Amino acid sequence: MWFHMLRLLIVDDEQIVLDSMKFIIEKYTDKARIVGTAKSGREAIEKSLDLKPDVIFMDIRMPGLHGIEAIRELKGINHQTAFVIVSAYEYFDYAKEAIQLGVFDYLLKPIKKEQVLDILERLDIYFKNRHNEIRKQIELREKINKLIPYLKEQFLYTQIMMGRTFQDLSFYEEIFNMKLRRGFVLIASLLAPEENSKVEKMKQSLIRQRFYDVFTAELLREIPCLLGPKTLDRIIAYIPVKEESDPYVVRNTSIELVDKVLNRMVDINLGKVRVGIGGVYAIEDLTTSYEEANIAASITGEDQIIHYQDLPSSFKKAGISHRLIIHRFLGSILSRDEKSAQDSLDEWFTWLANHYADDLDTVKSYCIELYMHIIRLGKDGEPNGLPFEQQDMMRLMKMESLDDIKVKLSEDLKRFFHQQKEREDKELSGMMAEAVRFIKENYTDEEIALDVVAKKVNMSYHYFSKFFKESIGKTFVDYLTELRIKKAMELLQLPNQSIKEVCYLVGYRDPNYFSKIFKKTTGLTPSEYKDKMKG
């Protein structure tokens, strides 16, 4: 609701004008009140600083600093102020110049009551609308601010737990007001004693809640970051860093950061806290940093802060996560990277051998799980077709050694990639045949272009351009040009076809450009070629 009465400053060097404006406003309207008057531009500037008027009625011609100069300076001081210029008719050209400065309106002398009241009515509506717009913006910002913590939680959860990289990352960077493309994960947990009674459980639950509130508040006080979904047993945070940051420097500053946060919590009796910190990675590999932080946080000992990179290699190898390796392996399949997939498979099998060398049934169980992961991908349409069949799993179940199982997994993987390549080559070959057929049928259309053909075969034009050149041996433009010029050479041999007509018939609309392309391709101009064919 708009209850604000407009605050007016009247600026004119003629006392009769000031008196006239004052009389009209005080007698005929309750939408505005005069908070001050001035007789020069300089005085107007000085008074506006103290009075902060909503509207200034400004005379154009005054001694000293005239009205236009005063408006320019006042706009720099407070761009929210609205200006109404007052001018005699003979100075109307000055008024037009002032209007270019963005003034609200103008009044011509002598001042008329109806004009003043009409402008004040429109000013009241203008400020009312602006007030409502500001109020709506504030309400929207309040709603967004309430949603942002939830969005941050969901963003981090999706990125870490599901390995999904957001294509619209710049949108989230703008919403969260931080760069997200590179950073590290830290995991903080409270080492609480076992609860034996309901009272103790309730007490520990409250302590964990207090731990979460205090730790996250102190962390956010030190650095902008994303916090994972709220849990009572641990805190997950993603700390973005500059893309050019040295990982070694970040490792040290991250430890100092956590140390500072924990030092602020020493007076709060929460128990022992352990924080694991992962390495710096691009956000696409954030799961790796999360797994490293998880491993570091699970190390027992007296250290409160443990950085994964500071762990002995034996700890790292023993702590490799089964889920992380599977994540890498499936990611390699989706990206069609056979070498990376084979490396991940080898790493995964090493993990199996280290943990279950004497338990062949468990190894086979994990292998079946791996097969099922990939089959589910096939069903979801990511890789085309199913890479493994039921008989593959049956053969695996009959094997009696780790080495045989490893060899079979490797061979199945190679077969899968071979099948995928054959399938993709066949599919792309069919698509390219369709593209060539479409070009031959439509090359005379001046609108035909690479993106039109790419859309026809349902490819991105970037990928289509690359694959077209690899398949045909020349670029799309070169192929289209050769097709058109070849047809033009046939038509130019006909006695009743002019060069201009041939130009249009093969898809060009500019005869000069056609002649230039023709000569570049054949070494002759269309006229020279036509004469040569006659001779």
C-alpha cells in the first residue's frame, strides 16, 4: 500500500513562481508537500543533499549554475530523484535537451494549476508503481534466499552422489554467487560415545545438532562454500577455489581453514571432531574429492584434521572406494574411452583381490553386480544394446581362479567396445548416406546449409561437420560447392541456358559470386567454359 506523500523541492530564481507553485500544491493536492525551495542550481544541489526530495521542479534559466547542469550533477548524487523542468516558451530548446537527460516531464511558464496537478498525479502513480516493483523484488529475493540453501544441498548431493555434472553450471554460479568449476570436499564428523540409554541418545542427538550448527556457521564465516544435505553424523562441504590455484597451496590453506574453525569451537563442549579433506579437482570429478575426504575422515588416530594427500600410499591404496572405481568405470563406458575403462577395470579387480582373495564367491558376486550395472545402462539407452549376455555370467560362475575371472572380464570389455564401434559405425554410415541423399536432392535450394542437414539426421552440427569430413573426405561446404559446380558445367553445355539462369538453377542467387566460385573450382569463368564447350 502506498501512503508516502511526495517530497518536493522547487527551484526557480523568480519568487512569483515559487509562490505560485506553493499556493497550488498546498491548496489543491494532498499527494505532495514542498520540503524546500531554492533560487539557483548550486543552492538546489546543497539542499537536495539534506532534504532528499522525491521530485525536483527545476527552472532551466537561472544565474550561475543553470538548470541542465544542476540536473546532471544531481542525477549523479541520487538517480532515484525525478525531475520536472520549468521553462519559458522561448527557452523550449533547452527543455528538449533536458528531456534527453531523462527528466519526467516539463512545465511551460506561466504555471497553470491543471498542468501542475496532472504532473503530480502521474508522479504519484510513477512512484507508487516503482515502490510496488521494489517491494516485489524484495519479496522475490527473500523467497530465493530461503530456497538457496536447499538448492545448494541438492546441487552438491546430485554432483557427489550421482556423479552428474550440470550443463547450466553458470546459472548456479550466478545464483550461488560463487565460482564452482574447481574445488575440494571436506567431511567433518563428531566422534561421539555410544549411547546406552534413551536419555544419552537424546543428549547426543542435541550435541550433534549443536555441532552441525556451530561448525557450518563458523565455516561459512570464513569462506563461501556449499553444504550438503543436513545429517546428524557428519557435515559435507564443497569449497570452491580459483581455477589457477596451486593444489599444494590449497592443501595447506584448507588445513589452516579447518584449524581456524575448530579453534573457534574449543569453548563449546561438543567432544572430538575429525575432519577429512580431499584433493582439488574440476567439478566433473568432484566424486573423487568426496571419496578422498571420506577415506581421510575414516582414519583413526589423534589427528583432528587429515588431508588425503598427506596419507601414506599404503593407506590410500587400502582405502580406495569400490563405489568410486565403479563410478569411474561406468563413466568411461559412457564416454566411449576404452583405455580408461580398462584401467578402471584393472583397478577395480585389484581392489577385489586385496579384499576377497580367499572368497571366490564374493568376487563372482561383485562381478555379476558389475555386469548388471552395465546392462542397466544399456536398458536406459546410454550405450546402444546390451554388452553382456546371460551366458557370459553363467561361464563366469563356473570359473575357479581369480586370474581366469580377470581375463574374462577384460575380454568381455574389449568385445563390448568392438561391438559398440561396429554398431556406431553402421549407424553413422546410414546417417551419412541419408545426409548425402538429402544434399543431392536439395542442393539447388539456396537455404540448404550444414545445420539444416545436421538437423535432418538428428546430429549436432559440430559433430556432423566433423563426421562428414571424416566420412566423405571433404568439408560440407566443399562437397556442396563441387556438387553445384558439376551440375553447372552440365547446364552450361546446353545452348539455351544463360549463365544467370544456370546460377539460379544450381542454388546460387548472386551471379558474380557464382562466377567467382566457378573459376576457383574449374580454373575458367562460366563464359570461358561455355565458349570452350562450343569450340
